[in-house]
Amino acid sequence: MLAYGGDWNPEQWPEEIWSQDVRLMREAGVNRVSLGIFAWSKLEPAEGVYDFAWLDRCMDLLAENGIRANLATPTAAPPPWFAATYPQALPVDADGRVLTHGSRQSFCPSSPIYREKALAIAEKVATRYAGHEALALWHIHNEYGCHNSRCFCDTSAEAFRSWLCERYQSVDQVNQAWGSAFWSQLYSDWSQILPPRATPTFTNPAQQLDFRRFSSDALIELYRAERDLLAGITPGVPFSTNLMPGMHWEMDQFAFARELDVVSADHYLVGTDPEPHIHLAFSADLARSLNGGRPWLLMEHSTSGVNWQGHNRAKQPGEMIRNSAQHLARGADGIMFFQWRASAAGAEKWHSAMVPHAGTETKIWREVVELGALLHDNAAVEGSTVAADVAILMDYSSIWAQEHPAQPTTKHKPIDVIREWYGQLWKLGVTADVVHPSADLTGYQAVIVPALYSVNDHSQANLERFVEQGGVTLVGPYSGIVDEHDRVRLGGYPGAWRELLGITVEEFFPLDDDIRLTSGATGTVWSQLTHARGAKVLDSYVTGEPAWTRNVYGEGVAHSLTTLLTGDDLKHVIAEVCADAGVATSDHPGVEIVRRGHPDGSVHVFAINHTAEDVTVQGVGTVPAGRVVIAHQASAFPQEVAP
């Protein structure tokens, strides 16, 4: 059964609404809700004083109606008494400002007292509901690090030093890794090392990078502490927390995902994006990749507009169903929303919900009911997987390293480059995984490396081995430049992959204005003085230097770009790389075609038409404008899904 539902927050409503909620859930086909996520102050109104009676009634009501719960530990939003009693546990920013209570995530991730109180409420919840019929999944915390990903307080400083001691063993090794001889930063004692707080000018890049790694690990460790406690009380109940792949870049989500029984993800459209469905596809493919290609759970998205952007665009008729179908097509085994009933008060009162302020005589409610029927009718999709011929290499640490402001240019933004390259694959109809550079690349025909500034020796060799054994790669500019400590790989760029790519770069030339290539393409942001050392030049700047090269390496081929291309110019290069690798492309502009398959060979083909015109897709038939068609290999009749 595909999971369907959303965050249910009964604590916001009088109890007479609860039975109405459950009746409407059954009408919509809801079979799963997330419960208790922000209920800490309701469950523990004063320190050590608990009130579970209301949650007992909610859990029982769900069980009576055949609806199960992703039951939360409410630790993402400490109550007012916590901040008032333990102000030393509040987060501190890089400028030394204490961030007070009044929103959510108002705690330092390294605070021992926060961990103590979080584990105490988690233990109470787990003990009370262990064995309850409605309990399906533990939803631990909520969106870790969304607002407090890094804390710079003295407690965090002490925890950072402990993390460094474990990683490097000695202060001398820290000095070596950080290049601390520069600007007289050599440390002689652990106590001298601080987080990268506000300084007169640039902080040490390697120090900043390690602090971001530490901060990510601190959040993962908080999750582990709750998970391990719950596992001892409710063995057999799976665990999850909602990651934000493609949206939140402050945590290493590859590392976090390895700790989860169920990888779940939140995704929201950004109103300024002219093609938001492509970013949605990227986030969904990343969520699937975080789970090693296995099915995952969409824990949150929106029925229409949100509340936290400068301009919160409402979704057009049919858009919510297309969005949901995209996630389903790309491996989700459940479609859930924030939230069930739109709040009447609070910071998210203008965030759309499954039951809007206007009630059930609305576009949103009609589509909520229709989506429930779609998921019910396509339950056979559950458990199937998506096979991708192409992998995109991405590493959070590399992104963090490149985000340090002391760069040849700050206009070369790795996240934007990754999304642009993904977008051109999407437009070519190519489904891609988004994987860590150390991942097993066996089975992929092509590996795309848009922006991998930092790479360690293992990942360097991993890509070389893939190409040597017959694979095809395309490597973008400013990739392979430094090691995992943000130390330059000397001898000519790209230090990690000079031999693989058959080129040597002697100098970077960031661009103020665009540059023309002999093919007529336009390079932006970046150029470099490159020499071909065995590679064939496929395109060049009008001044003669290589802009696109192709190098035979072992049994495979390595392409490189020395400038940033966009739009059709980049699409042409990626199409040629796909052709080199034998990766099939399609020509259905604006139509998304994705396949999910079972081990028995049955296949579910999703055709999602994002255009205003009907389109005919071979093997699927006519896909009406703005609609979704799901074709099952075992059926002669594809199912049309109307908006």
C-alpha cells in the first residue's frame, strides 16, 4: 500500500474537529499521518510534567479508522520552559548573538542539556506507545539543521575540539591539514582552536570546511542518540527523519541517509524557478540515490503555495497531481504533505494544506481526493525501483569547500552548475542518479561531474577506474582542483584528473563578460588557459584555447569542459557524451518519462506532460496537456490521470 497523508496537528484544534478530520481522511484515501512533530510544549507543559491523554485519544482514533502514524519525537521545537531554564543551551551565531526562543530549533546541537531533555521526552513517548496498533514508523525530530545547522557557542567549540582530536589525533596534524603556517595560525594547544567565528577577514578555508563537517556530524549524532534509545524500547519499528535533498545543503545527507531505515524527504517548489518541475525531479532523484536506488518516502510537499518565500506562488490546476506523480515516478512509495489541515494561527498559517481554510468546496480538496484515488489504483507500483544509466557525482564537502569566499570568482556556484547539468539531462529524457564520488559506479554507462572542486584520492581513482574499464565521463571546469583538506593539487590543474582528461591547465581566467566558442556556443563565468596533452579538441575559444576536449583513457572516454555552458549549448555537449556512452535520449520537450520496474520484469511507465499541448509518446499513447498517464506493462490500457 502506498502511503498517503500528511502532518496532522490536532493540538492546534478543538477536539470536536478531530473526528471530522478522520472522516475526511477516509474520504480522501489517507492511510498515514505524521503526528506530534511540534507537540513538546503540549506533551510536557512544564519540566517533568506530562500530559499524554490527548495524544492517547488521537492514536486510538487513528487505529479505529485504519490510519497509521509516523509518530514523532517532538524534539525539533523545545518548549518555552526549556529556554527559560537553560539559556546556555540556546544557539549562538558566528557574530556571537544568542538566538532566543520564539520559533523552532532553538537549541545548540552540541548542548548536553538539550540532549538530556530531548531523550527524556523521546523515552516517554516511546514507552507509552510501544505496541500501539497505530504506530507504523518513528519520525525522529524534524528537518535536522534547517535553522540551527551551525552553532558557534563555547559548548560547540569544546565539541569541535573533541571532534578534531578524534579525526587528527594531534594539534600538529590539524596544523598540517589546515595549512596553519599561513597568516601565523599555527596552534600549539587544543584550547586555542575555535569555531570559525567572525574575524577581520577570511577565515581559514580548511578550518571552515572541517567545522561544517563537524556540524553535520553533530546533528547526525543527535539523531543516533534518539534512534538508539527508541530501538531499545520498540524493536522492529522502523526509523526515519525528513531530509531535504536538493533544498538543504548544510548537512551531508549521504552520511545521514545511511543511518535511516526509511529515507524520507521534504520538497517544496521555489516560486522564482521558471521550471520548478525540473528542480523537483532533481530532488526526487537525489532522495532515491540517498537510499541506494531503493524506494523512499515523500514526507512533505505542498498542495499549493507556501508561506516562507518572498513571493509564494499558488499551484495551478493539476500541478499538485503532476508534482506528486513526479515523486512517485522517481521512486517514492508514499506521498505526504505538510500539512493535513491549514493552521488558523502561527507562522505557517498561510502554508497550504490538504484541507484548506476554505474547506472542501475547493480545487485543493478535489485534487487531494483525486490523488488518493490515483495512489489506491496504482498500488502495484509499491516496491518497484528506478534504473538509471547515468550518474551525477556530488559531494557536500566539495560544495562547502567551494563556498568559501576566497575563490577565483564567487560567481561559479556549484549547486547552480549541478542543477543546470541535471536540467539538460532531464530535457534529453535521461534519468540520472545523484551519487557520492566514492560510490560504486558499476552499471552506469556515463558519469557526469559538473562541479567537484574537492576530491580525495579514493574518489579520484574511482572515476579513473570507471573510465578505464569502458565508461564515459564528462568533467566540468574547476573540478579535481583540491584534496579533501582544500589543499591545491600541484603540478597543473585539474590536479586529480590531468591524466584522465588528457589536459593541463596553467591558469584560470574568470569572465566578466561571456566568451564565444568557434562552434557558436557561449561560455559564461569561467574560462581557463588549457593545453591538450593527448586529448582531442572538439571546440575552442575563438582565441584558440580548448573549450571542450575528448580523451581516450583505457577502454573508455573522458570529456572535459573548460568553461560553463548553459541551455542548448550545454545540452548539445551532454547529448554527444550520452551518444558516446550509448545512453538513449528522447525528444519530447516538456514531457517527463520515467520507468519503475519490479524484479519480475513488470514495468510502470510514467508520462507526465508539463506542456499546454497533447503529446504522443511511443508505448504510452496520447498524454493530454497538463496530465499524467501511467502505463503498466501487464495492462494493454494505460491509465490517464486528469488534473
